[in-house]
Amino acid sequence: MKNKEKLRKKVRRALEIDEIMGECDTFEMRGNGELTVRECRRILHYSQTEIRLSLCGYTLAVHGNELFCSSYAGGSVRIDGEILSIELDKKESRI
């Protein structure tokens, strides 16, 4: 398990993911048909062509065809369907 965590940190550093998002969100994509997102706070929009999620400081939009959430529990969301694109927008801070 330690080796897996070390590898994960090396990959995040190499891809500069920590600089972009910090440690609060984790994405795992398998092909173009399955996406798992951890640390999801809320589902903002849900349709067969777009699913938008509220994350820690970001909004994640998944665009595709026949999209659906096959699971949503404990802050983890699994999205299945034909994923065409993923969009990540930084939320504006509220003062």
C-alpha cells in the first residue's frame, strides 16, 4: 500500500496536479466510459449529455452521451457512459 501511495504522489507531482488542485480531489478514468470522482460535495446538474459536480474549490463538468451516475456515496461519484470531454473550472471565492 505504501508503494501505491508513493507512486500516486509521484504521478501527481509529475503532472502538476497538486499545483492545480491541491490534495482535495481525486479522479480516476478508465477508457472513455467510466470516471470516478472522490471528494464530491454535490451534484449540480444531471442529464444524459452533461453532469456537473461541485468539488473543493472547483466545478467539474463531464460532457458526453448517455451519461449516468452509477453510484454516489460517501462523496464518491462514478459516472458511466460515453465521455467526450471533461471541463474543470475554478470557483470564485465568496467574500
